[in-house]
Amino acid sequence: MGDLMRRFWQPALLASELPAPDCPPVRVRLLGEDLVAFRDSDGRVGLLAEHCAHRGASLYFGRVEAGGLRCVYHGWKWDADGACLEMPNEPATSTFKDRVRQPAYATREKAGLIWAYLGPPGTAGDLPGMEWLGLPPDHLHVSKWILEANYLQGMEGEVDSAHISFLHTNYDLDSVGMGEDFGRVSNWRNDLAPALTVNETDYGFVYGSRRNYQDGRRYHWRLTHWLLPTYSLIPGTRWPIGGRCWVPIDDEHTWTFNYWYNADAPIPESDLAWIESGIQVPPVLIPGTFKPVRNKENDYQIDREAQRTRSYTGIYGGGTQDRAIVESMGPIYDRTKEHLVSTDVAVIAARRILLRAARDLQEGRAPGAAAGGSMYRARPVDVISEHAQLGAVLREHADEIQARTERSYLSLVAR
Ligand code: FES
Ligand SMILES: [Fe+2]
């Protein structure tokens, strides 16, 4: 599965972790590999193996200077591509530096993130063309934090619409800032057993969860996209909307990258304050770290009185509720102990698609979705519809679900 993941561009770190040319380097662990990221004098980001190719000193302690990252043990200096620029402990006549390289991965910078391609050289496709990648910075809020569990456990919560009727139920919805959306959100509680339908696509799938609507006549549909290898696009009743990407640090730890976006306008201050409060995602972090304040060591600060009187879990914050429950399964849950039911159909579909893609790759067939680009241009929707079948809802809302093209987006900005 790691080989499959490496065939996709994935977020590696926030661009803000490397705020300026020649700023201090940062450690980045991805897919079980220890790496160091740095921004050179021209602003280019290098992502190198952490341990120096000479004798293994950590380049985290290195000096970022004049176009490269210099190991402080014997002064070898590496550029962003892993070429050795200087080998000052060798005679000036030596050409050895031209023959040794530091392992390095390709990077790109977009949408406030540094993206990395960890696959074999020459196989990289394009960045995924989700609409938030093309938005101006003030239309977008990106963040990251650590999940202390396997990536798949976290990701499975994205395609499990049924859990919102339970885990995320707050008895006092106005207190979590959802007052105006009360009607539709409260519908989560009117129908606890949504009917799920999965529609496979080039990029993964779009699935619809159908709940009976209060009027007894129509349906409340939430159409969520799951995009290879681990992206989600989750519907909401108003902007901003967003989703997450689950990037393995190693088998038992995951970077959760979160994106909120408004395709039409800058995200207003009031929404930014709501986002940063920890009431949903991202969680509030321990300063200087990506570890949430509410974490498994303090039982996510569960408040049993709140659980009796105000919320289903007694845990503050929608994203913290997800993280608590996902980590509570242990670092990698033994799936042979599960008993899956009909609302797990999208979880099953995601597992099958990932396994199929991994087996295909083993047999020499690279994943088509790794080409990235415009096939990822999809939008999630939350709608009330009279249609009972997913196909009919997809047709009814085809214009929204297939998000705007780059060209029409630009013309919108020009207006
Ligand atoms: S270990 Fe890096 S220069 Fe010697
Ligand atoms: Fe959730």
C-alpha cells in the first residue's frame, strides 16, 4: 500500500513551516521515512533524506545557506535536488562530490502546502485538481495535526455518514454555531439509518447518504467524494466546506491535513474565528507542536456532565470527537473482528478500491487516478431532493457536483 501511496502527490507539510528563504529546516516523517525539508536562498523547497550521505549525521542540525543545506559534521552541502555542491573535507582536486547524491524527492508548493512525490523518478503525474488548490489564499484555510493511529482508520470516518447522527450529536445545536442550519442538521437525528449508495468514478467514488426528510415526502441527500488515495470532500449546508487528506507518517501515525474553502468569496473573519476555535476542525494544538491539546493522554478532556446533559460524547469539538474514537480503536484495528452493516458500504468500497489499486500496481499497472489534474474537480453537495435514487440526484445536481472549470473560475474572479 505504501508503494501505491507513493504514486500520488501528497501534502508533506504546511508552506508556513518554511516561512522564508534560508529559514531553519524542519523534520518531516512520511511513509516511514525520516526526511528534512528546507527552503533555499531562491525559495525552492528541498525534501532530503534526514541522514547525510557521508556518515549519517542528521541534516536537521544543518545550516541553510547560499543555495543549499550544509551538514554541520564535515560541511558537505546539498542542494534541493540532492546534488552535492561542496565537499570541503576533500582535496580541491577531488571529483567525488559529483558522484554522490543525497536522496531527494520532488516538491511543489500550492494552496498553502508543500506537496511531495515519493514515487519512482519519472512516474509523477499532476497534483490533484480539486477546486481548493486553485483558490486565492484568502478563500482557503489549511491546517494539519497528528492522528495517533493508522491512516485508514482516520480516513474511514470520512465515508461513514451514519456516524454523524450519533458521535456528533449535540443536544444544544445553537451552542455550536449551527443555528441557521438547524433544520437540515437536525435531520441527522430524524433518520438514524441513512441509505448509502456508492458510485465509483475515475478518482475514487462519490457516495450518497439518503435520509428521510422532515416533510415526509422528500429526501435529505449528502453527496461526499472520496478521492484516491486518501482525500475527502465533505458537503455542508453553506460555505466554507472542506475535507481532509490522511498522509501516513508510518503505520501507526498519520498527518491529517485539513482544508476549508469558499469557492465564491474570501472566508470571512467570523468563519475563521469559528474554524480556529477548535469547535470542529482543526483541533487546538499544543503551541509549537502539531499535537492536539485534547489528546488520548487526557481522554480528550471528556466532560461526563456535558455528556449527560448537552452532547452525545461530552468531548468538545467535532474533529476531536472523530479523533478520539478513531484512536480509541488502537493504532491499527484488527478488521477480522468487525461486523459490518449496510451503512458501512462506502468504507467497504474504499478498502476494495485501495486493495485493487495496490494489487494492480504489483502487477505493473499504475493507478490511473495518479495522473491527477481535472478528474479531481468535484464538489460535494448537501441537498433536499424528491429523487430516491443516487443516479437521479447526480443528474439533478450535475453542475454543482462537477465543480467549475479553471477557466470559468478565473472569469468569476475577473468580474
Ligand atoms: S556526516 Fe554529513 S558531512 Fe559528514
Ligand atoms: Fe465525524
